[in-house]
Amino acid sequence: MKKHLTIAAAAAALVGLAAPAYAANGPFGFEPIEGSAYGHQTADWDLPLVAPDGFTQQLVADETVLDIYGGGTDDLTDMNVHNETGVDAGRYLYRTHEVGSNGALSVVDLRTGEAKVIAQRADWRRLDGIEWTAWGTVLFAEETTGGRLFEAFLDPQDPTNVVKVEERREVGVLRHEGIGAMADGTVFVIDELNGGSIFKFVPTTRGDLSDGQLYALKVTGLSDAEQSWSPADYLDKAGAFEWVALDMDQVVVDADAAANAVSATEFGRPEDVEIIGQTVYVANTTEDRVVAIDLKKNVLNTFVHAGDNVPAENRGAGVTGFNGPDNLARSADGRLWIVEDNVPSDIWATQPDLDGDGLADEVELFASLKDPGAEISGIYFGKDPKTLFFNIQHPTKSLADGTWRITRR
């Protein structure tokens, strides 16, 4: 099952070979860095990342530009998405803020640099995932017990103006984080806890999330007891699966309970969702694993796993590795990118599984965060294939909670 444990030159030196050059190709090609930013941890930084040569890091908006909560309270800038279609597509970057109450949706005009809050409510809690839909709305959701998914409708002539926000309980009341929306109207969500499941919502009418059916993923060939989350056997949760329809009366109250009622498969903290073609990727943080869900074959594979196709981290020994995968992104060349909920927070890039064993053929280290108290969140490739957006959340550096971009020169 094991493949190359690649972290660039440092790993290559272990086997006496030159570092692989796969990551150097494409519009966001790079030469992998040698290791995590263990020796660079400081709150006194100008540029946040240890990154490859040939890239420029630029501030988009932090709390020196827009300080939503003030008084030393972090804005907890979490996830990002562009207006991917419509008027001025790619001009605006929408962001969620993961505070405990009075949650906000903000936007940055990437042309002028202006940042502002466009929606905020006292009862919004821990806003996290965000997604642009093919029908021109913004989905965002709460990562908390009883979390709700919302849909923001924008003025077609002014994408910074929210016309209305609708609550979409039919997509599931659960601990939301990642959201993935397909062009046909299907929406994928997850329940972010140890024992959380993976869900698919199919609307009755494309673009109308007020009515439809929610399903939970269930791996076949396992007993109901084996479907439960366990740190001892999570790798067994792979192979053929089915989508099991849930009781919609229960879904709008507690989708996790609805999934438990049909013994849906449970995972270790599913965090984010990314769709590339007909594959849905889910980051399972506790498992140090990213799974790939093939929607055509109805097969779930382990795509990245610490100790198999990427090294496991041992910070005490100074060994760079994969620890706590959190948010996901897709680049223009179809690669999956992964960022860790970890200190230092690393960004990894994968190569496709060309030999058909389910695992990514390479997993390579792109960058590592210098701030000793922060994590990277919300990695996102928008309209420019040479630019990756990312957020710095709860940094040690003052007023540095916000959004950056790194661009290939």
C-alpha cells in the first residue's frame, strides 16, 4: 500500500535520489520546500509562509484593513470563495468568520482592496464552510452542534449586496464545515466530529435547496457495529458504498441522529469537501487521512494517509510530515491541495493516482506557516490559476487574522 514518502529534497536524501519534479509542472508549479517551518516560528513576521522561490506573498485584508470585532478579538477569518460566475466574476472574495456568536460574512473587492461586512446576525455561530453555486448564490454554514446551512442571494448587478438569506435545514442540521456544490444542484456536506458522516443532498429542482432528499454514505460489507467511528480500524472504512436515504423529518432537526438511525459510516472528524470532476474528496482530520469518493463507481479510497504516501509528522524529532488535514482546494490542473490544522500549519499538493491503487502517487510540501499560534484555513484557487488564497486564523501576531494570496511569478 505504501508509496513514496516525499517531502522534497530532505526525503529524497534518505534514499539517495534527487527530489521528484512532478510539482514543478503546471500554472502553479513549484519546487517543494525542504521541511516544515520549525526553525522559523515567530510572531514578528512580514511574510507569513516559508515558500518556494518564484512566488510572491501579498496581503489581501487583515484586521488592519477590516477589524470586524475589535477590542483584541480575532475575526477568525475561516473560508474563502470567489463570485465564480456572473457580473465581474472573480473580482470579489467572500469570507466566513468562525466566532461564537454574531457571525459575519465579509467580502473583499480584489480590484480596489476595499473590505466590508455584507451580512451579520447575532444568532450566527461559528460560520465556517462557504461555496459558490452554479446558480449564483453563496452557501455558508455553522460548525457547531445544531449547525445550519444558509444560502445568500446576491444582487445580480452588485455581487457585494446581499438581497436575502435563506436557512436550508433540508441540507441537514449538523456540525457543518466543508460544502461542495455540483453544477447539477447536488450538494455534499459533512458532520465535523469524531463519528461524523458524509452526506449528499439531491434537490427536487436544481437550484432550489428548500426541497429534496438527504442521503448518508454507507460502506458496504461492514456490520452496523463496524460502521461506528473507532481510531483502531478507520482504514477499514473504504471500498464500495451506497447512499442511504434519511428521514427528512429528522434531518431538519438532527442529521447526525438520522444518519445513526441507518448505521451510516462514521469517520474521524470529516472537515472539508472538494469536488474534482466526478470525485469528492473529504479531509478526515483525526485519521490523518483524505478519502476520495468516486461518484461513478461508488467506491471510496484512501487518497492520502500519513505513513503511506506521505510521512507522518514527528515534531519533537524535527521530522516534517502530514498531521491534521483540514481544508482542501483544487488547482487549475486538477490537483488536490491540503492544509493542516496544526502548528506549523503546512500546505501540501498531491499528484493523481495514475497506478490505480487509490493513493495519490506523490504528496509534496508547498509551504509552511511561520506564526507560532496560528493555522492556515480557507485555501482556495479562484479565477487566476497562478494564485492561491489562504487565511491566517488566531495568529500570535497582533491584528494579523485575515487573508493572504501567494502568486507564482
